[in-house]
Amino acid sequence: MTTSRQNLVRAAARNNAEWCAAMCRAHGVTGEFGAGAWAAAVRTPLYYPDAVTLGPGADPYALTARIDTASPGASVKDSFADLELAAAGFHVLFEAQWVHRPAGAPTPSSDLAWDVVGDSDTLRAWALAWDDGAGDADLFRPGLLADPETFVILARPAHGSDDRVVAGAVATRSEHVVGVSNLFGREGAPEVAWPVVLQALADLFPTLPVVGYEHGDDLKVALRHGFEPIGPLRVWTHGG
């Protein structure tokens, strides 16, 4: 990995850890940033890691000592795919790629209109659209709206009386990048969501590169919308 790509991965990992920290705070969980990783000593919300490495070469023993592995489901986001955690009782849950899109890159056109969620009722509507009946909409709590670096983006049809939330994402602003997570599109999935979300990011953060991570078919869609892969990551989970 070149130095420039490694720096991008470091920025993406830090950004993702900041988003995980914001989600945890909304649930009353406090994590700590250390030299090699962000970690929370108590279990984090559903789908969110208990630790995120911030640079290569993290000490696996010191890292796993910072999280709760007594109950099933503890997880570690291995941002540089360079940890070996099997001996500590973990197995690989999935592998993915960090992705990057330069600031100022052309944005595709969309027939949807975007906005930033500003109140708890709208956040609830967004969460229900994101969840699509899976039963996890309560994950997104109003406390997120008080975080100055978290922007919940929603998209609705630009014309007519239809005010349904049909696409959206969460954007997390850092010093050098803006990260995208929780992207969804109810009709056409990521193919529908990326154009309007990229339009929103270009308007909100015109000087910041966009980062995130994807895998499988979602990675292919992101690459079609101007992203490039910049490095692998793994998510490990513990059996308890």
C-alpha cells in the first residue's frame, strides 16, 4: 500500500471510529480513543464494533483487553486487515474494502430532493425507511441530532405530493474527509441512493473527499459511482 493510500485509510478509519463513538454516545456508551484504536469497555449498540483500529500494527492483546468479551457478539473492526484474533476467540465476520471518492468529482444527476434531518419525528421516519421492517429502527436515537459532526441525510421525490423518505445515509465530518454509512434506497437500493447522497455531500462539504467501506454487490455499485478501493478491512466477532 502506498503512503498516500495508507494515509487515506487512516483518515477513513478515524472517521468511522468517530461515527461509532457518536452512535455509542447516543446510547449512553462512552468509548475512548487511544494511540492504536478506539474502544468501548461495555458492549456497543447493535451492528457497531466494540473497537476500531486507527493504524496498522495494533497490539491484539492490548486491544481485546479493552473490550467486553464475556458475552457473545463483541466485535473488532480491523481497519488494516492485519490482526490475528483467532487465538483470542474471534472469527472473521466479513471482509470489505475502504473506498474513496475525490473532492470535486462530478456528481450524478438525481430526481430526488435531499435534506438534513433536523428533528426527532423526521429522524424516526428516516429510521423506519432505513430499517424497512427489520425491527431495528430504534437504533437511531434523537441524541444523534445534537452531534455537530453527524448529518443524517434524507431524500424524497422532488416533485408531486409524495413525501416518503425513499433514500438516505449518514455523513460524518472529520478534519480531512467526510464518511458515509447506512446508505439505503427503498426502490433500487444503492443505485437510487448514491446519486442524491453524493449531490448532498458535494453541496454540504465541497472540499472534503468522501470515504466509507463496502463489500459484495454494494462495493460494485460504489465503484460505478466514482469510488476507488484503497485498502482491505476485516470485522472480527467473538463468541463469548
